[in-house]
Amino acid sequence: MESKTFQAKLIKLQTNMLNFAYILTSNRDDAYDLLQDTTLKVLDNKDKYVDNVNFKGWVFTIMRNLFINNYRKIVRAGTVLDLTEDLYHLNLPQNSGYESPEGSLASKEITSIINSFEDSYKVPFSMHVAGYKYAEIAEHTGLPLGTVKSRIFFARQRLQRALKDYR
């Protein structure tokens, strides 16, 4: 296909391409960026276009693939990979979590109340708070699943009664 004919076909598709880009991105500025990237990619790869192939389909496939690749790049950039043994960095708190010194005191009081529980309630409740699933707690403690759930429930109730002044 001649260069002038190719460019003319591409210019005629710009409105349709912009609409498709907007459908993909749901953002006007991102749609214009995707349109521009697609136009450049199509012009760079015009030698790969075969004359008897649907031009519009070819261009829209390039646009869709660019969108998918950009999306994957953004997702990868936002992903934190912790390659340390036992995922050490993911378990580190990023801040103290306390907005005031009073919050720290309340945390100490909650911890002391939990530590006052018998081990049969303290261990399952502490594991539950740490993020373990009921089945994992049951396996670790050697207790039936229903027993684990009820002990966590009763420990939570006991903690709420002890902290009723904080409501």
C-alpha cells in the first residue's frame, strides 16, 4: 500500500480510534495518549500491514494490545516483591499506627487483657488477630474447627466487655 493511501486511511480512522481508546481507558487524557501511541505504532509498522487484511481491525488490535501492555506495566510497577526469607519486609509495619500517645496506651491495655486470657483462648485469638485462617489455627493447635471458632468468639466477647469504657 502506498504511503499516502496508508496515511489517509489512518487519518479517516482517528475519530473511531479515539472512541475506542476512551472505551478502554475511561479517561479523556489517557484516551488521547493511547490514540497517539497507537498512531505512532501503526506508522512505524506500516511495512507489516498486508493489503488484503482488514485495516481497521489491524489498527484496533494494535490499540488494544498497547492498552493491555500499558496496564500490565502499571500493575507490575505497583507490585511489591519481597524476596527475603519468610517474607520479612511484608510483615514490617510502615508506621506505628497510633495517631496519639493515648492510642499507644490503649494498645498496651488491650495487649495486657489478651495476655490475661488462659492459653486455650489466648493462642487461637492471637493467631486470628495475626491473620491466620480458622483451619490453620485448628491444625496448629490440634483442636476441632468449631472449638477454635467458639474460643475466638468468646475471647472477642471477653475483650469487648473489658474495654466497654472505650466505646
